Amino acid sequence: MTSDKKLFYFLNKYFVKIREETLKTGIRII
């Protein structure tokens, strides 16, 4: 795995987590 792919994977995971939290609280960040 290249560092670029690793970074992309990490950011994607992080974004999904943020999105789940957002849906739970009902607050729209984006």
C-alpha cells in the first residue's frame, strides 16, 4: 500500500465517522 492510498483510506474512514456523528446529532456541517 502506498502512502497516498493509506492517507486516502484514513481520510475516507474519518469522513464517514464524522458523517455518522453528524446524522446522529442532526447537525449539518457541510
